[in-house]
Amino acid sequence: MALPNQVNILLLGSGGRECAFAWKIAQSPRLAKLFIAPGNGGTDAYGTNVDLSPVDFPLIGQFVQSNNINLIVVGPEDPLVKGIRDYFLASPLLRHISIVGPSKAAAALEGSKDFAKKFMAKHNIPTAKYLTVDKKNLQEGCKFLDSLKPPYVLKADGLAAGKGVLIIESVDEAKKELNEMILDAKFGEASSSVVIEEFLSGIELSVFVATDGESYKILPSAKDYKRIGENDKGLNTGGMGAISPVPFADKVFMDKVIERIVEPTIKGIKEDGLDYKGFVFIGLFSCNGEPFVVEYNVRMGDPETEAVMMLLESDIIDLFEGIANSTLREKDIKISSKTASTIVLTAKGYPNDYPKGDVITLPQMKDDNDTFVFHSGTKIKGKQLLTNGGRVIAITALGSDIQNALDKAYKMAENIQFDGKYYRKDIGQDLLKLNK
């Protein structure tokens, strides 16, 4: 169903990704009303926060009908994996609502590592060799580990909030962890089966593809920094920073990505009858200039979205309309020639236990500033802005190059205050070294 000229939008989610989406949506002349469910301490600057869980589909359905919503934009993976698209399509009262996000079956590309690996094998998409292991073939899994060279990669098959991937140097330790994941439910139901994967050596990046299930548009590439510590040490996080675009993802490399990965992925989605209208996040390794898929996500990444949205110069509602209503090939996407850098400020102790409720002090923002503060784990209580999550703030700056963008973002990071504030000081340094 075509969207009206003036659009009422419900955006689901509460992180930095959703704050960046809300910021971009609010710039569109086509926006009538924007609601964010549940939102955070920053999203209400762009619309109205609504106290709704993104996975409470009946309540979301009631809200959509009561508020004449035309379009739902799904930020996080959980509602997609649990089938929000299917829920709406099954209801005569809701099926006319446009949704940016794939069906439950298609969302298994993120919801199940095993499903994604089988999809890649079926459609000849380059990826690391693997074996899926559960209680029945645990011994076979141990033998497969013996056949690999270190380090060893173990991935919980299901969703584990970004923490279900282990990279281990010792084969004995890998076998121990494999047993704990499967037999001791280390990651709950998510690790009842585990994908053992060959380790790929190279440089990681993400490619973001908007698709209506037939055609596609490629958004700027990005590199995200997952580890809590500098020089990529320490525990995995949801992401400590990002750079977009990635300088080594030049035309030669991206032509390989399009030919070997993007087009077979979109063609495979169509051939397999998957209802896919949304974003495909393709996590890649460049191994000596050759692209290999590490994982699929079925939504935009966080904190990469905060950087990518800064580079998108065209109207995002037009992009959403193309995705939702199968008119994407008619849409023109305009991308800035600048570079965006994102620095994530976290609470003390993250990604382990961390406090909430600390007061945040933000500097006065200038209207002409090209540095933006996207809220992630924040809330407003009374007139105070408080921490409310592990990743608290994502600062994104536009610059003429990587260094220029980083200088602006780090200057802002110094001026934001809350107890226990932590951020990595080495975001983008690896890419700057590559350029020398």
C-alpha cells in the first residue's frame, strides 16, 4: 500500500541506532508524527516516546490503529526474529500497515547461525567452513576442532545479545567452552546448538543493503569496533565505535562484494521465497582483498547506523517507502562524500555489571555543529538526564577525512560528563595506519 504524502511513523527500539533513525526521520518534510517505542532520553527530541515493548505485538497493533500509523520501522532484531511482520500480515485490521523489516522466516538469517550458513552454502556465497554441533554430535564437533588451526570460533546458533561468539586460542579450551555452551546452556537456549567456524584472518567491515526483496540499494560501508579494550582486547560488546565509509572498500573490492555476495544474497532471498523488505547487514572479512561473509543481521547495526545516517543526504522516508512498497529501484539515494566517526561512551563496568542512574552533563550544542550526540542508554527523570544502560552515548562527527572526523568526536567525548565514563581512544587508528 502506498504511503500518504504526510506519514505517521512508529519506530521500535531504544538504542543509539533508533536515536539516529529518529534524528534522520525528523528531517523529512514528509513526516507528520513520529512515535518511538520505547525510545530513550534523547529520542523525544525528535518525536514522542511511547511506553511499549517492541515485542508486545498485540499492544503495538492497538497503538497503530489508535494513532493512524502508516509505517512501522523496526530497529532491533528481537521483534523481527519473533515475527512482527507475520503478526501484522495475519490480521485483517493491520495487514495494510507498511513495515520496514523482514518476516520471521527471513529473520532466521540472523536468528540462526546454522540457517545463515546453510543459506550461504546453497547460494554459493563465500564464507568460512563450519560445522553445526548439538548434544547428538558433540564428539564430531571436538574432532572438527582438531582439524582446524587456532584460533577457534564458537558461535551460539541463536540470539545471545551480541555475546554468543567466542574466539579461543587453545583447542582444549575450545572443547571445554563447547561443552559448557551446549551441555551447561552457557548462553541459554541460544547455545543449545553451536556453529564451529574456521577463523578468517583479515580486516572486518560491514556492508548495509536496503532491499524490497527484488531490487536493492547499497548504503555506506562501515567498520565497527567490538572489543571493550584498546587494540581490540577484552570482552566483546555491542560496539564501541565505528568509521564510515571504510577506505579499503574501494570500487574494486565493492565490485567483488556486489557480484559474489550482495546479488547472490538478494537472488537467494527471492528464490527461497523469503518475505524480505528491510535492511541486510552483511558482516564481512577482507582476506587479502577477497570478501568472505562472517554473518548476516536482518537490521541496521549499532553503532554503525549512527555513522551511516550522518552520510545519508536523501529523504529517509522515501527510502523506507521504496523498501516497504517494492518501489526501491525508483528511488535515488544520495550519499555524502565526507567521513563519519562514532565514539561510544559506556558506563563503568560494561559489558559486565554496571550502574544506572548517574547524572549526565551535556555541553551546549551549536545549531551549525556537525557533531551529534545520539543517546543510547539514557533516560530522563524529572529534569535530569541519567544513565540507563551499558552503552550510554554515541557521538558521531562528520569530517573531511577519518582524522578530522575523529578529532571532532573525541573533543565532544571529553566534554560529556558522567561517573565512570569510559571510551576507547583508538577508534579508527587501524584504518589510518592502512592509509599511510
